[in-house]
Amino acid sequence: MSVVALVNIESGACTNVGGEYNTALTPGPGDTQPRALYPYSVPTYYDRSVGTGNYNALQVQLDKRYTNGFTFQIAYTWSKAEAEDDGWFGVEGTVVQNPYDPAASRGLSGTNVPHVFTANGLYELPIGKGKSFSTGNSVADYVLGNWQLNSIFTFRNGQPFTIIDGADIANIGNTGYERANLVGNPKLSNKTKSEWFNTAAYAIPAQYTYGDGGRNTQQYQRWINVDMSVIRSFPIKDQFHFEFRAEGFNLANHPIFGEPGNDLNAPSTFGSVQTNQANLNRILQVSGKLVF
């Protein structure tokens, strides 16, 4: 059995920052074009390598090597990722508020998943010929032996997302960039699909200002999944045998739903989960194969 603990610290320069560029240099009233960096050109989507990011983590892993028909592995990661980037062409779903000051939008990265725990194991039941528990009868050993159990368990936080005000309150010639103002405690003790966070904790920013809410401060539903299989081997001759397999995926039938509405300017969906189930319902299957 071995235990590995690792403190992982990574930082990078020139990460991706995207969004509308050549918007107004400063928030304010009136036509946005005269306030643009290049008044003769309209705002255009750009991806620029001007960001920075860092990732800090404690990673612990426990391994038991395969002995006596049993092996398992347990791994846990506690981490934090920060950046101002939004991924290649906005894949992480968040852009900087002020394209002329990306550092002001620095916060939790779209890949920030603080807790990840996984465990997997394999166990060959010690029953049958040559095993710890043998009946002493070859027929009985053949009937009772050659069973194997396998399982994988995963638990992790949900992906983060940002609360935005979809309108151009700052009046810079862009939409979908502005974060909402944080005016209270957004946490709820009992989350539901209809109210995933305290919507009263957010407010529309004052006219011609940027929002002060944090970046990626909310999370989707946490991910919990159990997969398991049972394998019965029927030896035939030498290395030739038949396997019967019964497998279950998402065995606990735990539903995972998508992102709640995050736009303060869409009150009918704000704070509620409208998307369909993101994972599959429980799947049970049986199969057989010849191994030679």
C-alpha cells in the first residue's frame, strides 16, 4: 500500500482573454462610438493572450496494489484556480467586464472545482479452487467461485458560473459582460431547482457603472456518481473462458441538472434550473464475452 501527497502550484502567463473589443473606453451616457478606442471601427470579438492564471492544489492518493484478489485506489484533490481568462472563444462562458483592464475581472476560473474525490476497487471473491475458501469439491468450487466485483465512485463540486446583468448598464456598446452587484448573502441552506441561490442578494448596478459581484462565485449542482459491475468467469480450458458481466451506471440514479438562470435581467428564469438533466438515468446492462 502506498500514499502519495503532492502540493501542486502552477502559474501561467499569456492565457486567453476574449470578448468584444473596441467598446467605449469608459462607461457613460450618450453614443458609445465616440468613446471607443477606434471611433471609426465597430466593436469586434477578439481573443487576446493577455491574461494570467494560477492553480494551487493539495493532492492525496492512496493505492493498494493487487494482492489476494483485492486492489483499490482513493484520490482527493483540494484546489483553487484563478484567472481573468474565459477560455478559447469564451468556452467558459464568462468574459471580462472592461476589455481595457482585464486584471480587474480576475477571479475564480471557469475550471475551478475545489473538491474532487474518487475511489475505485476490484475484488475477486476468495471462494473456489485455489482460493482461501474452498469446498474441497471441484464441482462446488466451480459453481461458487470465479466472482469479481468492481466499482467506481466519484464526488466533486459543480462547475462555477457568474451572476450577470445581461443589459448594457455601463453603456459601453456591449452586452452579456456585466456582473451584477452583490447586496446580500447569496447562499441558501436548502437549494431547490426553483431557487438555487438567494436571488435577493443581487441587484442591477447603477446606471453607467460596472457590477461589483465576483466572478464564478456560484456553482452548478455537485456531481455524485457510482458505477459498479459484477463479473462471473466460467473457465473452459487454459486461458480460454467465458465471462458473464452485469453492469450498472449511475447506480444510485442521482440526477445532475445544468446551470441555473444567471441573468438578473431575465427574472422568469433567474436563480432557477430550467435545463434538462445533464447526466443519464440509471443504466443496467448484461453482456457476455469469450476471452482467449
